[in-house]
Amino acid sequence: MGSPRRPTPHDDERARERELLAELAALYRDVDAAYADTRCPTSTECCRFGITGREPYVTSLELAALRRAVAARGGALHPKRRALPLLGGDTASERTCPMLDAAGRCSVYDARPLGCRSFFCERAETEGRPVTRGELAAFVRRVQELAARHQRDGERGRPLTRALED
């Protein structure tokens, strides 16, 4: 029998990323708990960047989580897939999130970034106390701190669609 393989720097990088992703998952659980009293009308309007004029920004670590989720589901979505139209109308030029599946649902829901977890939809309803701007800012800082440990300048968010093109 041969000798066991020695760990490489690449192995150390992977282990560190796994640890950071576990910390990110714990943070996401905290975010989800904070927003537990908020309900979304599930229109996926927030996933239609051409309609809202907004797009979530992701850090390097959030992007790593998304890429792992895409790989776990078998790879990238078909580039010609279309999201479901909201209320009819022309969707040919509509910019939608590339993570939507053919049914218009998030294909990586459990790995969705902070920007997708924090309800900016005007139709979202909160039954209890809403999350304050200060609480949201604290979540953003925590994500940025993790991403800064992930890679150099990892805390600098980039628009989701642009980040996925890299």
C-alpha cells in the first residue's frame, strides 16, 4: 500500500471555505428567524430585475454558496429557460434572475443570498415586529466579515448576474 496523500494548500483552502460556508449557513438561519413573521406573496416579482430595477449584490462567499447549490442540482439552468410572466405582457426583454427555474421558482432557494432573504417587496406582510434597518445592517456586516475572510475584497458585493458571469 502507498503512503497516505499529504494535504495540499488547495485542500486547506477547501476546508477553510467549507467552514466559512457553514458560518454563512448559520447566519442565514439567523436572518430567516428574524424574518419568520414576514410573508411573501410568492409572486417572484423581486426576481424580475427588469421590473423592480433592483438586483441583489452578492459577496464572494455568497457566490461560492450559490455555485455549490447549482452544482448540487446538476449544473447551470438552460440558458433559454424563461420565467413565468407576472400578469401577461411582454417578457422577452424582461431581465430575470438566472436562478429561476422553468416554473419561475428559485432553483437554489436554500442558498439564496442575503439580498434575496431580506424582504424589500412592498407587498410583503409582517405579522410581528418588522426587522429594523439596524438589524439588517448588522446582518450585512456579518456577511461582509465572513466574505472578507473568504478572499481578498470578497466583501465587496457585485450584482448577482454580473458575479455569475465570472
